[in-house]
Amino acid sequence: MIKNLDPLCTRLGYHFKDISLLKVALSHRSIGKNNNERLEFLGDSVVGYVIAQELYQRLADDSEGNLSRYRSLLVKGDTLASIARQFEVGKYLKLGGGELKSGGYRRDSILADAMEAIIGAITLDSDIEQARQCILSWYKSRLDNITSLDLKDPKTRLQEYLQSRKYELPKYKVVSVNGKEHAQIFQVDCTVTELGQTISAQGKTRRAAEQKSAELMLEKISEKNQ
């Protein structure tokens, strides 16, 4: 973990009064106690609320269902991990030996959790209004282009793609479940027989892992068709 956190604060657009909060936010549970799980819990709620409120105000004519889908796309792990990479959060993470050796600083789930923890840390260091300003700044381009997003989830899009070609539907298989009961990580394989492809992905729930594997399968198909 890099000791000087000033460059990260500059990228985030927020400088902490209590820098220890940011240090905890960057500490993965693999280090043991004093990790970022509690801050992650708080940040998850804050980002969900802020994005929900912003969508409610921006999309006055949209249904509850559409608002929920947009929110899901914006606060999902992939999006948070992408924001974390934008700020180079990975190189500031404090990881246990096993996670460090396996490249945990690049893993979507760890980056997304850290980003939520950072949001929780900002909330405690100041207040929810300051956290809201940061979140809306980080999400500005995504929010400005929100209506261009495809509301169909990856599993639905993959199924429709295969059905249009009269292929068998994809098969999803849980390969492993690791971690403590309150923080499990599911690994799921997605197999498309006609394409001879199997893609593996991880998620905090079985559904999340299936969605991620379907999304990666769609990306693989897109690469092949280019």
C-alpha cells in the first residue's frame, strides 16, 4: 500500500480531515481486523440512495421499473470497479499475502468494495451531502448518457442472441462458493455449446456471478464477430 495518499485524494476530488478513514477504506478483509467491510456496508447504502435520488429527479417520466434498472446498472460492481480504476485505487489497496499474490488489486469485486468503502469514509469524514457531491461528480458522464444504456441484463441479452440463431440456451454452473457466510464469493461457469465457449466469473451472489459470466460471454462473442 502506498503511504502517501495525497495523489489519490486529488483524483477523488476530496481531501480527508481524518486520513485514517481512507486507510481503513483501502484495507481488504484479507489483512484481518480493521478492514473496510463496515465502511463498504455504509457506502453501498449511500451510493444507492444518491443515484436513486438523482435518477428520480432526472427521469421524471420513467417508470419505477426503469428507474430500478438504471440504478442497478450504475451501482453494480463493474461500474464501481471501472471508477476505481479511473482513480488508480488498486495501487493503494492494502491486501493480505494471498490476495496480493493472486493480483487482488486488479479484481473487480475488490475494487468495487473499496470504492463503496471510500464513499462510506467520505460520509463519515464530512456528511452525506459531501459524499453526494463526490458521487455525482464521478458519475457525471454516465448520468448524462443514462438513457443510452441498454436496460436488458446480460443474461437476457445473451439468451436473445442465442435464440435468434436457434442455438441452445447457455448453461450456468456454480463451480465454487468461498468465503464466510456473510461475505461469500460465487464462481459460475457460463457455457455456450455451439460456440465451444465456457466463461467463468465471480460475484457476491449466484445471480451476480451468472450475470457477469453472461456479460463476459457477450464480450467474447462481440470480439469474434469483429
